[in-house]
Amino acid sequence: MEKRKWYDKDIETSLLGFGAMRLSTIDGEIDEEKGFKLFDMAIQNGVNYFDTAYPYTNRKNETFVGKALKRYPRDKFYLATKLSLNSFETKEEALGSIDMQLKALQMDYVDFYLIHALSKTTFKKFKDWDLLKEVIKWKEEGKIRHIGFSFHDDYETFKEILDYYDWEFVQIQLNYMDVDIQQGIQGYYDLLNRGIPVVVMEPVKGGKLANFNSEVAKDFKNYSSDSLAKWALRWVGSLEGVKVILSGMNEISQLEDNLKTFKEFQPLNEEEQKIVSGVREKLKNITKVGCTNCKYCLPCPNGVNIPKNFSIYNDYYMYNDKNSANWSFNILKKDNATFDSCVGCGLCSTKCPQGIEIPESLLKMKEDMNFLK
């Protein structure tokens, strides 16, 4: 198993980390038998970094992860969990979180404690509640070992958070398609330049990079028999500042494939880097509608979120991911913002700088994606 040292820290983690968020459930309960098999196979093959969080699996994830890891010596694994600000209505609730989490995990301490999913909104809450001094206090008390944050927002917000504290590690979303999304690749380089260890989530873009447009995928398949997921993982692992790549493995086959990638890990060579860059550009160029998300068409008098509908449309033809498309569509549906609310008035088309016939395009989307519910 490929291992990475955390610069001058006495820490060496497996490059493959086990993200427990997507563990399989049966009637709302984690499938323990299957989960134990996954954890056992991971540990027996050198995986030593396990990631959970308070809200995962309807707040049952930490309890299972603790139960699974409790069967192994404490020095055989690193455990990461998070202060999930969106889960608490008051500061007092947040202050009690660490003791509640340690009890659920059946652990005396957590190795890596992240301020969870920081954004403009959650960062303001973190500062308003003056929680940094509390988290530092937990570290001084030995309840946590290292303080970091995970992130979901834009680059400017990332920079503000990065400058707020001397963070010991940072978890970011990064894959070869998201180099310009959220903090992007520039955020990675900021961390690298500061010598801050990087933990990466969504290296396969929620599974989208494991199965996408078959014509584009030929660029990878004509070069080697490696799985599409392996190409994505190798791209992230080729970044020297990345110390852990989290993968949400809920099937033995997924774990087996990842273990093959990381047991004898090979960074991408120059030719392979060029192939990945080519695939990125080809996927970006797959568009059913040439919407640039300028939002000139908004507001729609009937509440249709036109750019978001087209984003779902284009993404589906890039990645062939019906589950992801349905998930995004259902978010719009809650706000009555889907193509179903379009009455064909055409006001939007008169404002579109790209000259898109928007009502007709929304109707075509409805025809092409008739699986949306």
C-alpha cells in the first residue's frame, strides 16, 4: 500500500483512505456484516485512514465506524471525524459535540478533527460562535490530535479561511474535471506552498469519472486496460501534496479495484497526463445546450431555474449518470424550478446573449431525459 508522510509530522497515512459516508444500508440501518468485511479487507491490505462525520447515514455512521475499528489496536489506524455546524441550532449544542462523538465512536480521542464543509455561511457561524478557541481547547485536553477543515465554496472564501488559523491539514474536493471548481487546483497549490497536508474527497467526482461518455472514454481504453476510476485516482495521487485520497467504497469490488491502484501506485507519466487533459477538454465540450450560466435569462416569471436545468442536461450527457441527474433535478423540483414550470412565453430567449431558443431547449431536455422523476 502506498504510504505518504505528512511532512515533518510523525504521521504516515495510506494514500487510499476509507470514506464511510456511502456505506450500504438495509431498511435505514447500516449493513454491519457487509461493512465489517469492507473494513477488515481495507485494514488487512494496509489502509489506515478512516473518515466519518456526525450527520452521515442519519447520524448512525460514527457508531458503526467506532464499532468496526474497536476490534483493532488503536495504533493501527487514524480516525477522522468532523464538527458539522449545519447539524446544530445553538452554540451550546455544538460545544457538546465532541463528547457525544467520542462516546459514539467508543474512542478516547480522534486523530483528525475537521470543521465540516466550510463555506461563507458556515464559516460565519464558526466565527460568530467563537468555536475555534473551543476546538483548540479540545486538542489541549487530548480529545483530538490535529485540527483541519473541509471545504465547499469559492476560491476567495477558501483563502479567507486558510488565513484564519494555522491549520494542520485541509480536505478539499479535487479531481481532473474540477480544477476550476470551488478552490480548484489553485487552492491545492496554496496548501502545497504552505506545507499543509492535503486530504482529497470526490477524486472520482461522486462516481461520474468511473463511467462517462463512451466515445471520450476510448482515449483511456485505447491506451490501457485500466478502469476509468483508476485514471482519476492516479491523477489525484500524482499530486505530491496529497497525503490521503478518500474513496466512498460500499462494495467489495470497488475496494478491490482501489487496492490494485494503490498497492503498487504509479503516478501518471507525461503522456498519460496529456491524455487526461485531452479527456477533460472533450468532456467539457460535450454540451446539449450552449448555456454559459450568465443568468441574463433570469428571473423567469414562472420560477424556472433555466441555467441549472441546462447544467443537469449537459452533465448527464457528459457522465451518463441518471442517479446524479435525478438528485439534482429533485432539488429543483422542491422549488418548482424545473422545466415543467415553463409555459413557453419566450421572454427568456429575448434576453439570451447566446441566442438559445430556451423554451424549445427545455422541451427537448424533457424528451431526452424522460427518466427524470
